[in-house]
Amino acid sequence: MQTVAETWLVLKLTGSGFAVGVAAALQFAPMLLAGAWGGAIADRLPKRRLLTFTQLAMALPALTLFGLTASGAITLWALYLLIFARGLVLAIDNPARQSFLVELVGPERVLNAVSLNSALINSARIIGPAIAGVLITTVGVAPCFAVNAVSFLAMIVALQRMDRAQLTATPVTERAPGQVRSALRYVRATPELWIPLALTAVVGTFTFNFQILLPLLADFTFHGDAGVYATLTTAMGVGAIAGAIANGSRARVRPSLLVSAALAFGALVLALSSAPTELLAVVALVPVGAASVAFSASVNSALQLAVAPAMRGRVMALYSVVFLGSTPIGAPLMGWLANAAGPRAAFALGGLVAIAAGLAARAAFARAGVPAQVPLGRPEHVAA
């Protein structure tokens, strides 16, 4: 809900697709610049305690935005600064949250947990934009920030009420020099890690730009209001939940699945780019949402299963860097392209790039000798 409100507020303050792209870039720039160090912090500290801190810290920008927006004192630069502040916390929170999943359920259920997590996130992406659309059109943007600030209390209570005896906690890593460099060397030497990460970097930069392109599609192409934007986001969320549930039935991830997910995602985004009406765009976004989750959940699970436990926080931080941290590069570029040639052109480019990246990943797996049909994950890292 906060993301919808921020994006719509930037668009109304500026009327610029490039400015929307800058806002998305500022949110994820800290992930690009410092995400690997955030992963090192996640490996050094108990993740449950660290997550409690990050949830508290992320409530503060939301409270500040509520105060500034409700009082009419909000400016574009203040909004940018608060988005960046939230991004700083996200650089630590995201790798800690990603690597905490395996402590909750154990390695044998990682793919199921990642898929369930995707279903929950995308449920929120349906509920949040729907509520945001109603609030923005009836009482304004400010209440969205207030509700988001209060919502962090639920996460903090949940973390505090967990039974620590039932967590399969990973031993913390002692602080030492060169921990980020050692993680990079480890990834470079492991094709099961670097190929999915490289695939995610390319697709994340050019194809996962829905936060920027959907409001522009609603405003520039269909000349709609926040309600149209919420409808488009909701349609994608419905598909994402369906994709997450279907993906959760798998116990392992194969290279062929990663490649197929990238190819299907690219083809569906390409089809979305040619949707001539709002109704057809809504229909097209449902399978796009399903394919986006199939791709991201498969990559996430593959990395969790292939990585050594002591490296999990840092490797998942690298995943966050290439998936979320690619936004500072892709968001302004795709926002500029949407301004210059229209949102449809930006979607078309994203689809074509995802298809090309999927084909390149297939060739890379073959060159590295990683069998397409053998599940990823090393026996010493995965429970039988």
C-alpha cells in the first residue's frame, strides 16, 4: 500500500515517468551499493533479533511521510529522502528475511516455504493496492502511510512470539575481514549459484519494472486514475498467488525450470505490451503475475538449496542485490523509455530481454556441465 501511495504521489507531484523511475531507484539503490554488506551483517547476528530491529526502523519513514503529507508540507525531495532511508534498512532486512526462511522450516521444505511466502506477499499486493486505491480516491494519500506504519507492529509481535526452541538457527559467523570477497569467490566457483544470479540480474534490470510501468500504463496509456492502477496491480497479484500455489507443489528446482520460467515470463510480458485495451491488459497481467512468481521463487529456492549454510546470508544478499538492486539501473531507463516511446515499448523490451536471458542461461548451464534435469542443491546442504 505504501509503494502504491509513494508512486502515485510522485506521479501527481511531477507528472513524469522518469521521476517515478528515480523514486524506485532510490528505494533500491542502497541494496545495490551495500546489500552484500547487509548479508554479512545477517550472517553475523541472530536473524530473529535483527529482523525485530529492521521492522521498527522501517516504520519511521512511514510515520514521517504521514506527517508531512497530512500537513501539506511534502515535497518531492523530502519524499525521495524518505524512500532512500527505507531502502537503507531494506538492504539489511531483505537478506536477513530471505535467509531466515530456512531456519523456520528446514532445508527440505525451502521451495514450499518460498512459494508460500510469495503467495502471502502477492496476497498483500492485491489487498494493499485495492485499499490504497479506495483511500487515495476518497480521503487522500496520507492515510496509506499511517496504516503502513501501524502494520509493522504485527511483524514485531509475530517475531517475539516465535518458539525459539523450534527454529533451526544457523550458527552466526564471527566477524572477519574479507567476508564479502569470500562470498563473491564462492559464487564465482559455483555455476549453480552464479548462473541463476546472472539471469536474475538481467531480468531484474529490464523486466521486473512493474512498480514503474504499471502506473504509467494506467495514466499515460489508458488515461485512468489510481483505481485503474490498483486494478492492474490486483490482476497481476491474482496471477502471482496462483503461480505461487502451483510452484509450491515442487520439492526441487531443476535448471530446466529456471530457463522455462524465464522464457515464459518474457513471452507473457511481450504479449502484455500489445494489449490494446485496459480490459485486455488486466487479463494479460494474470498470467504475467503467475510467471513472475514462478521465476523469482525458483531462483530463490535454487540458491537456498545450493548454498552452504555459513554463506546463506551473504549469497541471499547477492540475490537481493541483483534482483532488487538492479532497479536503480533499470527503473530510470525504463521510465525514460516509457516517457519517450510509451509504456508498451518498455514492456516489449523487457519481454525480449527475458527471453534472450533465458536462452543464454540454458547455454551457460550446458557449458558448465550442469544437467538440465538434475535438481539443484548439494547433498551436504540439503536434507535427504
